[in-house]
Amino acid sequence: EPNELRSQESAVLSVASKTDFLVLARYMQVLSGAFLNQYGRDVINIHHGLLPSFKGANPYKQAYKAGVKMIGATSHFVTEELDAGPIIEQMAERVGHRDNLGVFAARSQYLEKQCLSNAVSMYLEDRVLRYSSNRVAIMN
């Protein structure tokens, strides 16, 4: 049901109910609109790929198969739509034709940590300003 919480969401909500915001890392589930409405505060996610490309699972593999020259990570606000929330931070690094899937994964994982840390820091410093449903300005 679209208006009902799934059991795992109920568990998350019970733990996070008194927090100012929520950060998802390695949480590979789409949060329902019911959860987002009941939580009622910002949720930040890290995606191990450069959005809007390579949404969902296995972005390293998707990027590798596509023959991209840049890999990266994206931190964004969570919406009901998979990996579609307003982007807070992105980081990228060049890869080459000699790099294998393991190299893609290792570099992306390093970028994920930096990207999420930067996004949360900017958010905590009140430097992240949403100005439309899918846009964010970062104040210096």
C-alpha cells in the first residue's frame, strides 16, 4: 500500500524519530512516500555513481560496461523516486581503458566517502539551500 510503512521503514522511523535529519549509507531500498511524510525532515543519500546516469544497483558495473571516462559519487536529498532527489554534492575522477571493474569500484568507494562527508558538512553548516523541487544552491 502506498500510504503504509513497510516493516523496515517502521524500524528506521522508530530509531530516527527524534533526529534533525537522516543520512542513508549502504541503505539500498527506496523509501516510501509514507515514510518521508511521517519522518517529515530531510534525508540525505549517497549514490556510488554520477547521477542522473547509472541509477539503482551496480552503478560501477553499469559505468564500466558503458565505457565511461569519468566515475564518481553523488550525494542527494531523498525523494520517492529512485536516485532522483536534488543533488547536494558530486565528485568525479578520470578512469582509463586499462582500468578494470575493481579499479572502478575502489575509486568510486573512495569518492563516496568524501562526497557524503562534504554534503553532510555543508548541510550542518546551513550552506545547502533548496530553491526548487530539484535544485540546490550551495552557499559559500
